[in-house]
Amino acid sequence: MIFVIFVCFVGKTIEVIGKGKRRMKNEKKLDMSYFEKYLTVWVALCMVAGVLIGRYLPGIPAFLGKFEYAHVSIPVAVLIWLMIYPMMMKVDFESIKHVGRNPKGLYVTWIANWLIKPFTMYAIAALFFQVLFKRWISADLARDYLAGAVLLGAAPCTAMVFVWSHLTKGNPAYTVVQVATNDLIILVAFIPIVKFLLGLTHVTVPWSTLILSVVLFVVIPLLGGVLTRHAVITRKGIDYFQTRFLPKFGHVTIAGLLLTLVIIFSFQGKVIVENPLHILLIAVPLILQTFLIFFVAYLPCRWLKLPHDIAAPAGMIGASNFFELSVAVAIALFGATSPVALATIVGVLVEVPVMLILVRIANRTTHWFPSNSRAQA
């Protein structure tokens, strides 16, 4: 029941935000399809469907769970690849060469993700788990939930950010560079940050998980997208590519997202049903942190007068998390049934509904920023 109430709350929140400036001129520029316009409804239905499958048809997630390597679900990886591939086809390497001309968006991303996000996550989670919720959460559980929150906060998004960038009409080339540089920083910053915040001395990163995730969610779709773009433009020309070829993939990203949600929630159906109160308690600081970090990056982009197609992805990268890595590290260090792993799983559960709210906010505030200019990136 708590889960259903949460889904309804998210849906209503997005509806209220959407009504606020419905008649703004910028709305005409969004050109959202009927499918995307009611995306919140489809997301809620897929979340519920996933939970029901996990609860009443456990054989399905058990079967899909067999296809895993280095803590990465292969079915989920394939669907995420489908989500990312259409956007990667929009990447023009000539644009990537020009990112250095406007590096402010990269600076904002790096500062928000690595100098602010891990520490605000620790502070917010500690406040709720150890102070405000101590009536319902024991000291030991509070410590474990805090550890899970820190693992989420120390790993900015690698894959799903391409979906959020697509939904906010972000600059594909700039988004690739933002994600790629964050992947490089993770290699050197993740372990020290987690050790410092949690006082752990035995933190180890499953490098196979990290490397595989980067290859699956960045390298392969980027390579596939670039090769496809080059082949189609060479044979048919740029006009055909932009006006006829790309529109064929208009719903692939959304379909991949919805199918991914069904699988992820089916994996965690039992956990959700058996721990409704604690899932709700864990979700509160994670949701507040998501909104906070989004605006920590988004508003400075406004003050720096960056175009919206750079500002929106900058906010989305920090707001969302590299949940594959966080969950894998939690399982490797503390076990699959540990409270730490549960906290990281809750991060997965709340991310999509909350990020959809932020997508709507970003799309309703395009007037805050100068006109998008792909040439600037």
C-alpha cells in the first residue's frame, strides 16, 4: 500500500508541475509525443507490474537473474543499450572537438558530483537515519542505511543520464563528454570518498563491474551510434538521416526504459513487499538529495548563462546515480541481504519517478537559459 501511495504521489506531483506553465510558449518547442506526454502513467504501471511479477511469478526474475556477469544483469544491460543507442546516433564528433570552447558545463558537473554530492548525501542521510527516524530505525540499521546512501552518493550516473538528456533535448556530444569525464574520475575518487565518509578500511571496488559497465553503457552504444550515423549519412545524406531515419527510433528509448523498470522491479518485488515502511524511510533522504543536487548544478548553469541543452544534462548527471556500481559494491562488501544493499536498491526504486519530475521541471524552465546552440558545444 505504501508503494502504491508513493507512485500516486509522484504522478500527482508531476501533474501539478506540468499544469503550472502549460500555456508557456516554450511548450510548443518540446514537441512531445502522446507516449512521452503520459510517460509517468506508463512508468507507474511498469513499476507495479514489475512488483507483481516478482511477488507472484518469481520464476521469471529468477530465470533472468541467471544471465549476469560481474554483478551486471545482461537483460538490463541490453535494454539500457537500446535506451542509449538512439541518442548516441545524434553525436557528431565534430561537436565533441568543440566542447573545450565552452568548458563551464563540465566544471559545474565535476564540482557538483565530486566536491558537493557525496558530502550532502552523507549529511542528509545521517540527519534522517540517526536523528529524525531513530524512533523507527535502530542505531545499527541507521549505520547500514547510511553506508548504502553514501555508496549511491559517491557514484554519479553513467547510463540512465543519456535517457534524461534525451527527454530534456540535451546536447548529445556534450553529454557524452560529461559522462566520460565522470567515468574517469570515478576510477580514482570513488574509493577514497567512501573510505573517508564511512571510516572503512576494507573498501574494494569490483573493477570488473566498473569496467564492464563503462564498456556496455558508454563505449559500445557510442561506437554503434557513431558507425550507424556515418553509414546512413554517407549513403543517404544528412537530411535523410535527421528527418527520416532518426524519427524511426523515436519510441525506442522510452520502450527500453519501461521494459527496464519491469525487470528491475521484478527483481526487487519481494523486498518491496516485505519492507514497505523502511523502504519509505530510506526513500525520504534519497529523494531530497536528488532534488538538491539537481538544483546545485542546474542553477549555477543559469547564472553562467549556459544553454539549456548543456544545463539540463549537467543537473541530471549529479541527481541520478550509478546504481549498478553502488549495488555491486554493497553486495560485495556487505552481502546481498544486508541493509546496506537494501538502501542502494531503494535508490534504484525511487530514481526513475523522481528523475521524471526533474525532467519536467527542466523542460518547463527552458526560458531561464539562452537559446540552445549546438555550436557552443
